[in-house]
Amino acid sequence: MINEKRLKRFFEIMPGAFSWGIIIAFIIIAFVNPVICAVLIIIFDFYWIIRTSYLTILLVMAYRSLHKEKFRNWIGDCEALAPAADWRKVYHLVIFPVYKEPLETLVHSLESLRLSDYPKDNLIVIMAYEERNLLAHKNAAAIEEEFKDEFFALLSTFHPDNIPGEKRTKGANATWAGKRAREFLDAKGISYENVLISCFDSDTCVDPEYFACLTYHFLTSPHPHQASYQPIPVYNNNIWQAPSFARIVEVSSSFCQLIESVRLEKFVTFSSHSMSFKTLVDIDYWPVDMISDDSVIYWKAFIHFNGDYRVVPLYITVSMDAAYSSSFFKTLVMQYKQKRRWAWGVENFPFIAVGFIKNKRIPLFTRFKRSFNLLESHVTWAVWAVILVLIGPLPILLGGVAFNNMAISYNLPKITGMLFNFTVVTSLTWIILSRTILPPRPKGVSWTKNIVMVLEWVIVPVVILVVGSSPALDAQTRMMLARYMEFNPTQKRRQVV
């Protein structure tokens, strides 16, 4: 009989043990045998060049798809499906889990729904407040007054605090709202199979054609209830006002999601996403005790359907706020904490490892491959910047005269310089693409900001040091030591111009 608790603890230790093991091994080898360490670093440098080339190619491919889909008439495409499929029967249930976000942020998000091209009589909106927020009822009243007649229904739910078995997470709030939504649908006689649920961060603003795009993919996908639907997140709501450091980090995050959208074997849900409400009920909603609810919901469905579950990329954007504060240091800390929370997605590894052991109906190769892919991605995240930036110079610093007289000592800086030059070339691609996904420059922002937004890419090395490996290594170490994180939502701000 499986001791599930001990097994889960073993898998919690594994990612951090691998990451620290690799780093410590490199340092020991640098002291004991700098030549071998230099060879390993050169191999890693070449590997990183190949990997960066591959990922940049995928980025360009994904961007082309995003650009191509941008001009599609999704409502027209839905109309063209008749009579085989009636898109007007599809309802969209949108949940906005809310904690302490200001009222203007919520209004901005709902305004984007009001401007949607999709029939408003098919939109059901739930503002999911936390009862412990003292302003929850006041904000709910203001929102209901402003938007009460805009949609088929606008509901407010208030998630009670300290429910047994729950932690203070977004997933617990979303699950409470999802169960209230089920009661509403039952009362209205609406079939779960005709409802698509979108769980959005409270600052999410949708493209006007988002729901039509989602409906089209749902109606044309094979086994549509065995899929999640993932748009491309961008952080454009306040991108022109955000400081350079925050802007570079958020643009890079969007690009990473673009890259993942064409790596379907590794693609999982992230942040704002959609799925069939029937599926959500079948898998018993979001987890109520995990921080990474937006990705673990995919793994719950994957295990429930014995591995026959996928994520369908939607090449349409949803826009959120870039995280920044009133000073550079505060912004740096805020970005670090946000990326550490994202890196806490490593908690998915013990979740799926235990789930895969229990569910023998998933093919063995699939279980091994998906487990390895998830583990490898988190370990790579935790070690790559440490190896490139901190361990790379160690052989030269520790090798002494004997090492410095060897040919490999002469070539190591050249190889590292080659990597740097190659990074500059790939960065040019990223710079060009970053300009194309920006919203128009708002009034009150000087045209010189365009120049700043190109030159700011020189701070990429600083970004690598701060939010490269360190947040992931921090998260994995906490999980390895059973110092479990709590959900701390990023408090974002907008500057009025």
C-alpha cells in the first residue's frame, strides 16, 4: 500500500535536491579540477546557444500565428459553422477572483467585457470577493450598480474565511464561486455542456473578439470537453507607465508563453484560461489548498481523463497589469516575489508524480515523459543563470597559473563572449517583436519613450540575475525544506497620465 504522504514528501524534495546538487557539483569540480569544470561549462554554453536558437525560432513562429489570427472575423467564423453547430447556444461564464484590487481595476476589466463583440445575453459574470476584505461589499455594490444591466447575469459571491481544509488561495475563492455558478445554472436550466468557464485575474482585459474566438475553437475541437483553452497573456494595461525593469520582465513573460504555445507537449494552463464547465464540475473544481491553481487545474483534468487531455492555444491576447511600485527597489522586490510565486508551480511535480503512480491507466511512457518534462523545466529554470553568470568564471578564478597557461583557459572567455554576442543577436529579435505587441502610445506619454523602450534592453543581464534562477531556486528550496509558501497576490498599481 502506498504511503501517499511520504511519497509526496519525497517528490517535494526532488526538484530542489537536483538543482542544488547540480550547482554544488559544479562548484566542487571547479575547485578540484578546473579543466573538467571548464569543459562542462563550454558544453553548457553550446547547449544554451542551441536552446536559445530553438526557442527564438518558436517565438517567431508563434508570433506569426498571433499576427495572422489578429485580423480574423471570429463571429463570422462562428456563423459559418451553422447548421452543424449553433454558437449562440454557448454561454460564457467569467469568474474574476478578487482580493484587494482597487475598484477602478475591476471596472476596467468589466468594461472590456462590455465592449466585447459576443452577445452580452450569453455572458454570465461572477465577481468573486473574499469576505475578509472589508471593502468587498462596498465594491460589489458599486460594480452591480454600474454593470447590472450589461450581461445575462452579474453575480457577486463572498468567499468565507477559514473553511476547514482550505488555504487562503485564489483557487479556493474560484471554487466557491464555481459552486455558486452551478446553483445559478441549475436554477436557469442551462446545460453545463453549453457553458465555457473563464477564470480571469481581476485585472484581465479581454480582446473584443476573445469569446467568439474561444467559442469557435470549442465548437471545432475534437473532444472539446477534454481540453483547456489558453490565450496569450500580455501586460499592456499599464505597460507605457511601468519602469524599464518591470517592462522587460513582463514582456519576457509574454514571450515565454508564446513559445510554450507551440510546444504542445509541454503546454499547460497559465493565469487567465478557459475550459468546459462540465469538465470543471467533473474534476471537482480548482484545488483549494494549492497556490498554482491555474496550472494544477490542467493536471487534475489530465489525470481524470487518463492522459487524454490537452491545452488548445488561442492566438488572441488577454491584457493584464505589469507589476511595479513607486521605486526601483520596491519594483525589484515585487517582481521577485511575483516570479517566486510563479516558480512555486513546482508544487505541481509532487502532485502529478503521486497522481501518476496511482493512475495506472495513463500509459507508462506518457507518465514518465510528462513528469520528466515538468521536472526538467523547473530544474533548468533554477540553475541556468547561476551556471552562466556565477559559475562560468570560476575555472579562471580558481585554476591558478597552471590552468591559465592552458589553451582551454584562453578559449573559455572566447566561448563565453560568443554566447554573449549570440544573446545580443537574439535580443534584437525580441526587441523587434516586443514593439509590435505594444498598445498605441497613450496621450501624455512623450514620444521619447519609444527610444527608452529600445535602449532598456541593455538591462537584461540585471533581469537575468534578479529574476532568472533565483526565484525558482528560492521556491524549490522552500518546498524541499517544507517551508510552504502562502498565496500573496501582487498588489499592482496604475499611474494616471
